[in-house]
Amino acid sequence: MTSSAKPRKTTSAPDTPRVAQPHRDALLKRLSRISGQVRGVAGMIEQDRYCVDVLTQIAAIRSALDAVAMQLLEDHAHGCVQSAIKAGRGEPAVDEFMSVVKRLSR
């Protein structure tokens, strides 16, 4: 019997190193909370709740996701980018960092 499961695709390049996240547990806890908020919004829509109340919750979710992104960005700057600079690979690391900052600021 053969498995029909497809290999999981990753969005990062195959040579992208795995890194230790200094705030891993806190980030996972926040993301779990955000997941609950998203489920709550779905429930609000199912219950035909007042639009402004739903939109207020969506704004809170966005804010929480922004906080997660900023923590990851800070950790990346202090970890990966700093290490790349010390190893003489600063230019591409800073370019990548700025690309991510631009993506997040839209």
C-alpha cells in the first residue's frame, strides 16, 4: 500500500539554516492566542454579530500579529543579521533584512 501524502513544501531555500528562536515559547503562546481569536471571529460571523464588533476583533488580531512579527524581526536582527555581519556576509543579510522590513510595512 503506497502513501498518497505529498512531501511538505517549505517557503525557504533548502540551504536556509535553522535557528534557535530566543523567544520561541512566548511567540508560540501568542500565536496560539491569536488562533483562538481567529476562531472567535469566525464564531461571531456565524452568529451574525454586529459588524463593528467583528471588525474590532480583527483589528486586535492584526495588532497581535504585528507584535509577533516585530519580535521575530528584532530577534533576526540581533541574531542572524549580526552573525552574518561578523562573518563578512553583511551586505546580503542587510539586503534581506530590509526586504522583510519593506514587506511588513505595507
